[in-house]
Amino acid sequence: MADSTYDVLVLGGGINGRCALFHLLERGIDRVGLVERFDLDHSRGSSHSHSRVTRSAYVNEDYVRLMQVAHSQEWPRLEKALGCRLIYPNDGCFFGPPGGLFEKYASAVMATGVNCDVLDVQQSRNRFPMLRFANAMGAVHDRTAGVIAAAHTMQGLAQYARDRGADLLTETKVIDILPEGSAIGLVTESQGVRTSLSCERLIIAAGPWAAALMPWLEPRLTVTRQTVGYFRLEGKPADFEVGRWPVWGNLGSEQDPIYYGLPTFGRDGIKIARHITHDADDDPECVDEITQESIDDLRRYLQAEFVPQVESLLGAEHCHYTNTATEDFIIDLHPEDDRIAIGAGFSGHGFKFGPVTGRALVELVCEGQVHTPELAAMRELFSVAPQ
């Protein structure tokens, strides 16, 4: 017999797990809980740190339309429910060389009519004079872009759940998921003590640990470790704040890597990272030191692409991506048990979609279908079955 019984349990306390819990509570489901293998503020996954990029500019029209749902419906809904500001509008600049993703981004935003302009190189330099655009063929100026207050979002979602009586089971590792007749059983371990939980329905949003819980998913997922740097550049501190410094991305090509960054937000220094998706399959259980090589790579990029020169490194941190081969998400029901919904493979670009994808996971597990037309149109793309 289970020690605790729930209507719905959520495995994983990242952005998708917390947003799923939020939507369960919004539905008025009473017996809900979240199981997290670490503490709620851990930095081992993909949802920690102060800031994230939001944008409409995307590689195809379906993602652009889905972002419109996030921007116009779900993030405002979340801000209202949590009673705090989470999105800070900030111009976006997304550029790249010929033969890369830039042309797809430009085509998608033009086709959907979203509030973006496609600029040539000279127009790009005039609008974003801090960038050199050395090898770029142009830029997408995204007026819908912004900075997400990621840490405030995560903290607000946790407090919302506590205030409404949800159980937040932290430092609790799931050892096994077992059928128990009409219920789903979970064997968990916390501080060396094993416990059993039971639920009628289950949402798995376990980030880098998804394949450990569902080994049959391992061929679909790759975990890659990312290094994020925070640098001081020459100039007045105000020049690098929200509203003055863009959220940006060099979209790369087959030969050129992808880099992205944000203004100063929540801590000192502009933020920059290299988007690494398939170079390695890293073990999320390993906590390695940040390498000088990875910091030097970020520094070299800043010095080459930005006009203000680098003064100093102010800090660095890690995160893990969980990638699919196409970098598309997995949002689907378990192929052998429709009481279980799976969210995985958010591939380093899922935070901005969290309120939408969390809602979709709840709709799937409770009703077997999603009601957002823009996401329903992508169900095949987000299928758990190999593409």
C-alpha cells in the first residue's frame, strides 16, 4: 500500500513540471504533488539562473505561432496569478551567415506577420551598433522579444503551489515507476529511506533524467552540458541593462556555432553562452568544473562580434540541455499507458514555452488531447515516437 496517494503527481521541478503543477491547481484538482530529486533551487538541470530569452523569431511558422500564444495568453495569465512581473520587453536581434538558420527565421516571421523586421547588414549595424555583424547576411529585429525573470518565475510557481496545499517532495529520487492495478505506483528514496507513492495520473518532466526513468527514450535524447559566462564590457553599466542592450542570437550554420546572450539582469555582467546540442552525451550526475577552454571560447566570440571590448569575467555557471535530434520537444502520452504524460527534450529553448507546454501536459493527462490549436497542430512533431 502506498504511503501517500494523489490524483496527479508531477515528476520534475523544472519550468515544465512547475507549470504543469500550476495548471493542475488552476483546474481545482486537490490531491496533487511534485517530486524533485534535488532541492527546489538546484542548478543541475535547465531551469535555474536569473534570466531567459523570450522571442517570436523562430525557425518555422508553427513555433512563431505557438510563441504568440505564450506571449499573448499564457505568460500574462501566469503574471496575473503570481502577482508579479515576469516578462521585461527588450528588443531582440537574431542574425547569421548565409546557408544557416537566419533565412528560415526571416521567412517564418515574414510569413506570420509577427512584429519583426528583417534588416540588411547596414540597417542591422545602424539599429544595433554594439554588434559588428561580421559574417552576417542580415538580422531579424524582434520587437516582441524580452527577458524572462526566470528565478522569480520558478520561485513564484513554487510559492503558488505551497499556498494552495500542493505537496512539494524535494530531495526525493524516483527509483521505479510501477503499475498498481488502477493506480500508478512510485518507489522513491529520500535521505536513504525508501517510500512508496501512488497516483491516478502521472506527468513526467524530468529534464536530463528523463531517459533514466524511461530507458526506452534514451535513443531519442542527448544530454549536453553548457557553460554560461557573465562578462563586464567597456562602457557605462547602464548601457548593458534591459532596454539598452538586446537579447541576441547568432544563429550559426553547419560550420559556425550558435551563440546567444542577454543584457545584465539579476546579477552583474552581460550573459553569453554557446548553444551546444549534439557534440557530447554528458552524464547529468557529474558536476564538473567549468573549463578555461569554454570561458576562452565565450571571450573570443565577444571580442570578435561586439564593439565594446571585454574588461573582465564576472562569473560563470553550468546548465544541462536535454536534446532531441531535431531540437523539437516531446509532449505526448506514454505509448503504453495513457495515464502518463511525458514532457522531454526541450533542447535549450523550452523555458519561454513553459506555461504553454505545462498546460498541454495537463490537458493530455487529464483529457487525452490538447486544446490550444497552435500546439495541436504540432502534435505529430512533438510525438514520443521517433521522427
